[in-house]
Amino acid sequence: MKHLLKLIAFKFLFAVVLTAQAEVVRVAVASNFSAPMKSIASEFEKDTGHRIELIFGSSGKLYAQIVNGAPFQVFLSADSSKPARLEKEGRALTGSRFTYAQGALVLWSARPGLIDETDTLLVSGQFKRLAIANERLAPYGLAAREVLENIKVWAQVKDKLVMGENIAQTFQFVSTGNADVGFIALSQAIEAGRLQSGSAWIVPPQLHAPIQQDAVLLEKGRDNRGAMALLDYLRSDKAVSLIRSHGYRL
């Protein structure tokens, strides 16, 4: 009985110490990575005791907020250029940047059978509205424009474009029927490796520049143990498995 009481007391004291050392980490996350990041955050909190606050948005808007003093400790961008710029500007710790995922682009429609897993629909122009993310704010939007230019249809579709502020809004346009089709992140269209609904064409990666998504430790996270632990956790086998399951390449 005494041994049992000692064990309970030890576990209680360990929990108290862990709680005392736990930190809150404010993480700015590109919209395309919202689903996997929510899963990763849940596992990270259970495994480490640290707590995460997630703020989602377009990479461009999140970058602007960081420049203007937003209290984020970690930035998960949808590209590599913005984290690199933050390093150069002294707003992120040099050497902390790494690629946590490589994004995949998909042309998706909520209507089954509309897309035949090729670029045929885009070439034919048999649709009213095409949604893409704002290329000035969202790397997935820039990739979408590159695809349209590379298959030689940009001129004929640009008057049909519906512009989303970020990839999450772009997905909403298509899912609600405000656009017939749209370029979104593959992670938004699949679950457990399968298309959730509708029809899709997974864009061959050679049709656009690689969507290299980089993470970086921001200056405000320099002394935050939770922030540093999160960056390590993103490279763990558990996190990598979750990232792959959402359609990202590594």
C-alpha cells in the first residue's frame, strides 16, 4: 500500500513539475496546413505538456502580421521565401528554418464526374467559374497560375477566375458551388489517402515550381521551450506520418 501511495505521489509531483515547465506556443500556420497541424498540435500537447494556439491565414498576411509585431513564436509558411526573408530581416533565428512539407496541388470540383483526372476540363473551358488563391498572398495561388500558363489556357480562363484570399477560402468557393472548379491543396480534398467527395485532377508536379513549405523559429520564440520543442516534433516519425497521410510529400 505504501509503495502504491508513493507511486501516486510521484506521478502527481511529476505532473505538477511538467505543468510548471509547460509553455504556450503561438503558431502562425498557412491555411493549407490546417488539418494536419490540428492533428499534430493535439498529439504534441499530449506528448509534451506544452499548449499550442494556432492562427491560420495566407502566408502573405501572416508574414505581414509578424513584421507588424504579432506575438507569434513559430511560423509555418506555405513557401520558403517568407521564412527566409524573416531570417534575413532579423525577425527569425538564423539556422532554425527547415522544410516540413512539400505541397501538392489539385484541381477539384464538388461535382462527381466533372473532372476526368486530366486537364481536359481546363482546356475545353466548359465551366463558368474557376477559383484560385490570390497569388500575391498564397503560394498555392501562384502555383495555380503557373499551371494555367504551362498548359496554355491562362488567357482564356482569366476572366472566369474567382480569387480567394487564401487556400481555405478558395476551397469554400468550390465546396459551396460559388465556383465550378478550383485549385486547392491536395490535403483539403483527401482523407486517409482517398478523395473525400467530388472529382479531381492531381496536378503533375512538373507543371509548377515546387511548393516547398518551410517552418522557422521567430525572434519572439527564442526563449520559449515549447516553440523549440514543436520544431523538433515536426520532424518526428509521428508528425511525419501525419503529414504524409494528408497528401504532402517530404
